[in-house]
Amino acid sequence: MPETVAIAADHGGFDLKSVLVPELRALGNEVLDLGTMSGDAVDYPDFAEAVARAIREGRAARGVLVCGTGIGMSIAANRHREIRAALCHDALTARLARQHNDANVLVLGGRLLGPELAKDCLRVFLITSFDGGRHARRVAKLS
């Protein structure tokens, strides 16, 4: 089901974000592009904050964050109570992040993943539902 997805990147993720934005649109989603808009050096916590705020305020249902490795964005995003950000490296981790952890933010490493693998992660993340059941109790403890 199409939804609004907030996406942001720092300079290390700018190139990959530029590939993912059209992919999000091709999949029928509305895109809230929160920057950065160039490869100039910026601070990744500012962009994680922007995506968290968009989700908290209801302007986006889910988010995508990209930095060089994905590690910094994951740390920054998960400081926000309403965020369950998952750093994914392949379609399997993207699927399990949704099924078992009800992740609402996909984090990717722009310097680690090629465009096709990143698009696979994105597609799987967006189409996979949370399994609930035994996982719901654990996820509830996160917030």
C-alpha cells in the first residue's frame, strides 16, 4: 500500500539517496525528501532528527536514512522513542527488520551497498508486514 516515506542522507549517502528517491516514487509512494541536496559535508544527526520528526508528526509513515556506513544514522535515529531504525545489508535483514522488529526506518550504508542491492532492501522493507505474535511483546518494550 503506497504511503509517504521520508528520506534523508548525509554527504556519504547522497549518491545512494539520489537512486532511492525515484525508486520510492516508482513504487507508488509519496516522497518527503529531507536532504541533503548535495555531496557537501553535513552532520548526519540533523538528518536523522528530520526523519524522526516527520514520523513523530505524522507527515510520513516510514523513513529511509543513508550515510556512509549506516552506523551513525542508526545510532542517531534510535535515540528517538518513536523510531525503530534497522541497518540492513541485504533483503533478508530488511525482511526480518520488518517481520520481527516492526522497524519503521530503513538505514543503508551508501558506501557499502550498490544501487541494485539497496533498491532490493528498500522494496522488501516496504512490502513486508510486521508478524506481531511473540514479537509484539518485545517490540512494545522498545517504546
